Amino acid sequence: MELFDVYSLWDIEPVKAKGCRVWDKEGNEYLDFYGGHAVISIGHSHPVYVKAISDQAEKIGFYSNSVQNSLQKMLSQKLGEQCGYPDYSLFLCNSGAEANENALKLASFYTGKSRVIAFKEAFHGRTSGAVSITDNPNIQSPFNSGHDVTFVSLNDIASVESELDKGDVAAVIIEGIQGVAGIFVPETEFLQQLDLLCKKHNVPLIVDEIQSGYGRSGKFFAHQFAGIKPDIITVAKGMGNGFPIGGVIISPKFEAKKGMLGTTFGGNHLACAAAIAVLDVIKYESLVENAALMGEYLKGKLLNIKGIKEIRGNGLMLGIEFQHEYSTVRNRLLFESHIFTGGAKNNIMRLLPPLSISKAEIDIFINELANKLK
């Protein structure tokens, strides 16, 4: 049996990682400014994280959600405290797409309606409901594209209001920062007006913080820059630092009923141990604050480099749009300078390093990028 060939792969095989560094099987060292799609939050192979998973594996790795699991309660309490939502509830699952599926389902249960308002260029996942609210027809099969979804332009509050006035909307979903699109930050006033409109129409506002959450923006959640409190927040990626886990953070306005949501592997013992370790490291190493400081430092350094059209984003979730003649710079950084970065369309580079990145490591990246753009 061969692997189903759906990925375009670089001829690089990482076999070891530590902090913000990765080594391939040939022994080459790489600086990681991508964190494997923003997954690596506290740094590769953090000793607290490794010990937590190892210790838990020696006790019990998994049992079903038909029994008590105090690690789930510990995780929810720590997360509520650190993210600023202690009065909300947590449903645990396995991935960002699954988190968004459950968020949409919960909103539809609440409203009794089915149509969803999403935003152009959005990416929310690849499962049936999540991919239907992802603005990319190329990854939607006929089966997925049957959902009732309306896409409106980001920051266009008049269009959102017009759709909400029709009275058939189950939910509005928006990314805290649009990631795959190329790092686009919703305007603060737009988010505030969106929040008010959703409350006026009693339509749940879902904020997808799967890529932008867990401190990446310089706040625990990117939407907190606007001072809003959405009804549902979805998380994953940085939540487990590489261990598969996702979550739905749910307002007290929603009533839980037995069986309305469910999962086999979500919230298992190993996943919870990983996620608790991540929160502990984020707290005690002040990684949200570090993301804010290093993000500003990185932005400041980027402003002095030629060939850059625009820099977007907050904290350590930055998008660099280059002039067209520098479209190969990402591959050159990887193969000539051994630095991983993320891509997007239209000559955009995404920077999503571990939240533990240092000034010295940023300086290495800046020097290599500047040399490539000469």
C-alpha cells in the first residue's frame, strides 16, 4: 500500500526538534518560523510538555467519555482562567475542523436555523460543514457544497446587516485573523459592530481562533483587541503543541443536553496532559507577552527591508506581501538559509514561529531575508 498522494512535499524529513530549531535526517539544522502551521506554541520538545505526556502515558493514555476524567476539568479551569472566559464551558474534540463543526451544530440547535454567514477568503477546515464555510470551491466536493452559506466581504458591516435582516441565519463565523488568506486582521470597529448586530438578532457569533488563538496575536485571543465577547470560540493548533486536540468554548447562553455533541477521542488523557502542559508553560514563561513584544520587534525590523509591499498581522502571526519579483524568496530561505516559513497566495509569506522565539533568532531571520531581497 502507498500513501494517498494529496500533498506537495519538500524533500526534507525532520527527525528532531528543540525550541525553535528543527533537524532533518541528514543532520541539517533549520530555524522554524512556521511552527508547522502555527501548531508549535511553546517550542518543540519543551521539557515540561515532554514530561507531562510521558508521565501520563505510563498511567493511562485513553478511556472513553463515558467515565470521569479529572484532567478535562483541570484543563477547562486553567483555560478559562488564562483566556478570560471563566464563566464559559468547554467541549473537547480533536482538531480545528471538528471544533468548527460542533460550533456550527451548536448554533443551529440554538437558533433552529441552517444558513451561515461566513467571509470571503475564509478558511475553517476540510470536513463537511467546515469546508462549506471555507471560501475555496477547489476543495469542496458536491457533497460539501450543499450547505446553506453566504459569503460576504471582510469589514463590510452593511452586507452582514442585510443578510441578518432576512431572519434565517443560524450563525456568523469569522476568523480572529484570516490566516490562509494571507494574514488579514478584521477592523476593530467592524468586529464591534458585528458583535452588536449578532446580539440584536440573537444570532450566535462564532470566532475561529484556531490559528490566531493561544497567545499568537499578542493577546490570548485575537478578537480581544476589539474588546468583544463572542458566543462561541473555536481553538486547536497551538492548544496541544503538536498533540491533536481541539476545543469549543461556549457561552452560558447555550444549554447542554445529553448527546447533543460527542466524540470518541476528544479530551482523552494524553491530549489533556499535553494541553495542560501548554497552558502552564504559556503562563509561567509569559509567552503571550513574549509574542506581543517579539511581534513588535519583528515588525520593526521588517520595515527596514526593501522589496516588501505590506506587513500585516499582530504578535507572531504576521503576513509579508512581497513585490512580484521576489516570489521565490520563501523557497530560497528554506533551501539556502534553512529557515521554514509559511506561504499564501499573491507573494505572501506567513510568519508563525513558536511563541518562545527570541530576538537573536529574529535577527537571524531578518539578516537572511534582507540578503535574499538585495
